[in-house]
Amino acid sequence: MTSDEIRETVLRMLCEVAPEADPARIRGDIDLRDQLDIDSMDLLNFVIAMHEQLHVDIPENEYGRLGTVDLLVEYIGDQLAARTA
């Protein structure tokens, strides 16, 4: 899976938990909580959706360092690459 495909999936899942979000306006380098009106329950629903879509676990201790789309895409890409290695 390419980074662009991962990014597309991340944005799609974000828009499912924050339906008012415009994926074209979500910046990759700005914290998601600053861009979207999401709370901890929304974040949990997003993590569950990512697991269901991509079969990637994001441990709770990683949530804090994965606050932007760019960081999420990198993390998920690394997890997927490690799984195929």
C-alpha cells in the first residue's frame, strides 16, 4: 500500500468520525484536534476504524505522538512494511 493510499484511507476514516470535516482542507502537518472538533471518543472510534480497514494496531501509548495526518501515514506505513518484511 502506498503512502497516498494510506493517506486517502486515513482521511476517509477521519471524515467518518468527523462528518463535517472537508478532507481537502485537512492539513497533514497540523494537529488533528486543532483542525477538527474531535474528542477522545472520536479518536478511539478513528483508531478502531483504522484497525478494521488496515489491520494495523495503534497502541494507546502511541496516540499522543500520532496527532497529525502525516505522522499517522508514516506510522501506518511502517507497521504495514514491518508486517510484510
